[in-house]
Amino acid sequence: MVKQLSVTAKNLQDSFHFRSPHSMPSHGSDENWLNWKDGHIAYHDLYTVVRVAIAWLAYLYSYGTTKCKFLTELLGRPILNLQDFKCPQPASFNHNHWCSLPCHKFP
């Protein structure tokens, strides 16, 4: 399931937070501190939101086989795996952008 999906390209950075597709107890992620209650987009709109966000992009990339397979099946477009290009793991990046949404513990 997708909690958050970000689209980044030259002169574009957008992030989408989805509500839970099922009734479930509220719980957060240790990785990104997001909780299902933080979502503001209905999960059934996932395909439409992502399709519109990436419609103008010629090439699409994600990190990891599982994510690439999921997105390829969802969108019907090939998603290239950044690992195949020997890109470093996202956790090793020096972040110079922060999110100031209240759902994140450390803006």
C-alpha cells in the first residue's frame, strides 16, 4: 500500500499523502513518521493522481525492484530501477529539502 508518493523532476517536486484504503488502527512509520490519518487523498484515487502527475514525463524511475514492479503494473508504463544505474541508496543522500507538514517529527 502507498502512504506517500513523491514526484520529482527538473523544476518540480510534489508529494501526495494517501488515506488508508481500509479501516485500520492508526499507526506510524519509523522511516518517514507518516501515519495513515495524515493522508488527505482517497486511496482509490491513487492511479488517477499518479497518472496525471507523471503524464508529461518521458522516463520514470524508482528505487528498488518491488516499487518499480508495483508502479509499472499500476501505470502500465515501464519504471526504471535506479539500482540498475548504480545510484546510491536514498538513505545515503544529503537532504537539503525538508517538509514542514505537522505529520513529520523533524521538519
